[in-house]
Amino acid sequence: MNTSFEGKTETGKDEWLTPPEIIKSLGEFDLDPCSPINRPWDTAKNHYTIQDDGLLLPWNGRVWLNPPYGNKIDLWLQKAALHQNCMVLIFARTDTASFHANVFNQADSILFIKGRLKLYHVSGKQGDSAGAPSCLVSYNKENSQYLKNSNIKGKLIILK
């Protein structure tokens, strides 16, 4: 659920939360392996924080993933692809090697979100527009169906 943008904003904050309406429109999740320690709302039934290290712990059930956007994003996306029952929110950086390897070559579908999201601070306060366009990535057909049925504006691309 937390994300570090590529560099800190002028506010000095580098942890950003998914808008709650996005999560609500995608159904119930069993696990969020990247949850902030103190969060204004739950994103799943169970949460791992930085203290738990969601990369090392097992993932079970339907997973919501808004990974840290730093140098470990490849590892998060690789784990999502291995787990399969996963929905991921990331920047739509289609030019990167990671996007080609872990999204185009592994995912079931991508919803390119129309416009730029306004993410939230851990205080629950909405921030300014994100520094790049975002997309939701599904790693199985069931999650692709959730994307198809969501009210999120954008363009859904089925990859498999």
C-alpha cells in the first residue's frame, strides 16, 4: 500500500497511499504486504508492514500490492507474478525493463488509469497529483474480471 515515488516531494514525504475508492471498487483482499505501520484505512484482511518485510513472508489469498517504488520494485513484481492472485498499483512506466519483464510478459491484464491519481499521505490527507500516470496490473483472470467490472476510468488491456 505504501509507495515511495522516485524521490521525495516538496513535503518531504515518501510514503503514499492508494485512494480508498480504488481499493473498494476492486473487491476484498486477503493480504496487503506493503502496508504502512499506521494507516488511516485497511486495504485487506491482513497487513504486512516494513517491520514484517512482505518480500520474505508468504503471501496467501488475494493480494493487494502498492509496492515501494524504489530499487526493489522488480522483486515485488516478480513475487506478484509468482503468486498470481495479485492486483498491483504501479506507475505506467512502459519503457522500463522491469515493466516488460514483469508486467507485459507475466500479467494477465493492465488497466491504464485515465488521468493522474491523487494519492494520500499516511495521515489520511489527499496529496497532489502523482508524478506519473498509474496502472493496475492483474496477474490472473479473476482479478482481470475485477478490473473489468470496476468503475475505474481508463483502458483495460488483456494480455493473455
